[in-house]
Amino acid sequence: MMNMRNYFDKNLIQQVFNSNEFKGWLLSRRWFGDKSSLSNLAFKVTISYFKIVSERIFLTIIVITTQEYTKSYFLPMISYEKIQEILEPREKTSDNIVKLTENTYSKMVALNVFDKQKEKIISLNLVEAEYCVFFWKKMLFDKKITETFPGLSMELTLYSDQFEDDINMSKVTNLIEASLYPERYEYGLEQLGGGNTTNLLFSLKIYKKSANKEPISYILKSYKDYSGSLEPRTLFVLVKNNFPNAPKIYGTIKLQGKETIGILEDVSNIGNLGDIYWNEVNEMVNDVFKRVNDDYSYLNNKEEMSNIIKKHCVESLKISEKIGFQIKKLHKALILTDDPLYSKQMVDSKIYLKEYTDNLNSMVSKILNYTSKKSEGAFYNSPKITSIFLDVKDIIDKLRSEFDIEKITIQPVHQDLHFQQILYNKSNGDYMFYFIDFEGDPQLSQEERKAKFPIEKDLASFLRSLSYIKFNTLINFIEKKIVDKNKFEVPAEFLFSLYFRKASKISKKHKTLEIVLSLLNLWENKLMGKIFDKSKRLKLHFALINYFTIERTLHELNYELLFRPNDTIIPILGLKEIIDKN
């Protein structure tokens, strides 16, 4: 391999990054935001930071600009000629090689070879550096490189002093030892979240060569949005408050003063809460409604339905009883009185809600404006749905005018608390919960994420998870049992007519569907009751929960309209239910 440093400079890479092929590759990355507005490739890519480390690691920060906005991303890349040359022995599996090859960006480039005064054409292959142990080994454990960090405006920090327990102390010491004696260790890397996360997430296992011990495992997180993630600081606050239910943070790499990489504890877990709720409710529906044309009228009795829920949803009910209290503990642990960013504050409710109301109303107007430009036939242009948006505006104003408490307490909260953000483990029949992903509400700008909110914001987004599971279960059931495959019927249309078009002649299938919906509504209310039952000590304002539920649902609707138009029915029905309840 020729010495890269002599050939590749910032200008050459800049030309490559600003090519349409590379922009197309960027758009295919999960972490690359604003896809809908940038899909015409009318944006500019500039490199604001460029360093070549260890011959083949290009550390770059790219800036995406259009007339409307600018956004920066942390984008370390590795260049290779043959993929084998950048892989450790444990990485040379055919699956991994296929995955890396699929994620590679390749382009033929002409290099000027100075001594011979002629051009050399080579294939430039670039892969996101985080996918390779080579990158992590160099950045975390290669002393020759970490010693040059100050000159690169970089800083590697390993936190050991804040841990009082031996287990976490030893995990940090292990990292430090691996950087002092790298030859004693081997490494294995595995991507987490199926590549579906907005930041790249990996589990790194460190094996001591001489010992026959279990490897020590860490979570490595690369913060792609280069505007400074709050997560490392928040996790640090939770460690300071001895909060046991979130991953510990062991270290960070900062680039020009901003966190780009976090080294976190790998908490052992069986899965996330969503799995439990989803599996139980789907098994219940499939078990009870085996044949859609049977007579299920005996289920119109509430007591009968309650018994079915008790029988099928044992774990969901158990968890719902505990989770309200766990969320309360989380909110307490997010407060650090001597840190202004993590303290509690009282605000005037009239001013606060006025601002929020204006915000929500403008969201509704934007959505109405967007849908009205779409084709006439789109179901969300039907008058019944337009009237939902107008009713939502009325309810927002009603909630504001009826709120009669003078002051609202705001504080740091999770901001994006849904079922998949809570991992669980079980020991002796007892549950342990871990809250993850403290990066704030993805719909807010980095600056807005530093804001404080009433704790009701978290409860509202948590409850939206129940609603999503309910409607997705219903859509699943419609797809499997109700739609006529020969007629190309669409499950979302069926759901729409269940709520909006009351047929004069009701078929057996339709009757069954109505009973399934009643059972799912009772399921949702029962679980909500359990969640709030144990959180009575939370002093919740239900008006605020409604407020934040509306906000969350509007954000979801916005997202679905842009990325998954077929799923818009779910947030629309969510809004309809809020209206019916109010």
C-alpha cells in the first residue's frame, strides 16, 4: 500500500465528497438527516476539519449547506485497497466482509505522482471508520496516536474517579490497561440496533490473550450530528447521583471541544419493553379471535374482557405497575442542583403555555398546508380528517384557558421516552430496567434539546408507545384476517372506515373488528391505569399530559407524512382519540 499521506489531501477528498455520487451515498445513511428536503442533491458538502491518522483513517467533519440551513456531521472514514487489509482476524467473516463492501463508497480518482510527473488512476474505497476494529484500536488504544491528540484538537478522557464500585472501576482500568499494553488483547466488534439508529452503535469486546476469562464488553457510540450531544453530560449526572438504571459512561473522545464518541457500559438485557407489550397483546388477539366470522358478542361484557387481559398480559401488567415509579426515580436523578443545566425551575404557567400553544397551532397549520397540496384523493384530505385538525386547535386553546395553576415546574427530562428506550433484565422473577439514549427529542434542534420541560413530557411520549402498539396490532390483525387479498384492500383504509364511515349494513368481519378494538381500548386504559396508579406521588397535571401527547402525535404525523405516508392513519387516529376524550 502506498503512503496515503503523500497522495491524499483535503482538496482531493473535498472534490470527492462534493460529487453527486457521494451525496447520494450520504442520503443512504440512516444518520443523515433532512432526507426529504435534500433528496434533489442541491446541497453543498464542505470539509471543515481534515486529518489523516495512521495512514488510512481520514478524520473529517463535513458541513452540509443549502440556502436555508447548515448542518455538520462527524464523518471518520477508512480508505483501503483490499478490504482484508483493514480487518482483524475476528472480523474476517464472510457476513462482515459483505456488509462492509455494501457500505463502501468507491470512486476512481486520478492522483498526481510528483516524482514521475504523471497521473496514477486508483480506485478510492472509503468505508465509515466506526465499522472496523482498526479505527477503535487506533483511537482508543494506540498510544502513538492518542499522544498526538492535543495537536489534532482532540481529547480522550477516561473517567475513573467517579466510580465507587469495583465492577465499574475495573471496566475503566481495563480500558486504560489495554491502551498501555495493546499486544495483550484481542478485540471483537458488533453493530447494534440493526443499523437502524441515528448514531452508529457498536459493542466492543476486549479479550485478554492469556486469560480464559469472559471478554469485557463496552458500547461505543459515535455521535454523528456534530453539534455537541448532551448525552455524555447527562449520563455523567446520573452516575454522580448513583442512579443504577442507566448505562454508566466510561469515557469520551472530543474533537474541537465537542463529544464525538462515547464509551458506555454494556448493560446486560433481554430486550426492550416494547417487545413484552407487543408480544403479549398480539398473542391475546390471535388467541381470542381465531376465526373472524364467529360470534364474539359474549365479549361485549367488560368483565369478560378484563379477565382475558389479566390472563394474557401478565408481564405487561406487572411492568406497568413498576414503571411509573422507575420514571419518577429517573426524573429525580436528572437533577444536580449546582449545575444550572440540570436544576429545577418554576415558570409562570400563563407565559409558558401561551408560547407552547402558539407552537402547536403553527404545527397544525403547517400540516394542513402540507396535506392540502397533496393529491385530492389522499385520504387525509377528507373533510373528516381536516376537521380533526381544527378540533385539535380548539382543544389546545381549551387546555390552556382552563389551566388554573400559577406556576409549572420544569426540569431536565429524557424528552424521547418510548418503550424502545427502556431495556429490561430479569433475575429471580424480578425486573431491572435501564433507560438509554439521552440525546433529547430528535424533533428539536441541539439548542432546544438543552431546554427543561415538565415531567409530563416524558409520560406523554411513553403513553404514545401504547397507542402505537394498539393500532399496529389492529392493522396486523386486519392484514391477516380481514382484508380480501384478491381485492387489493388496504388495512389503513379499513381502519379509517372503522372510525369514520359507519356502514348501514355491518358484516360479521366488521362486527369482530369492532370487538377487537374495544378489547384493545380496554387493554390500553388498564395499562395506563397501572402506570399512573403507582405514580400518584408524581403530582401530575393531566392537562399537561394531554398537551404533550398532542405535541408528540403531531411530530409523529409530520414524520409519517414525510417518510411513511401509509402509516399516517396511526397518529391521525391518536389525535381523534384525544379529541373524543376531551
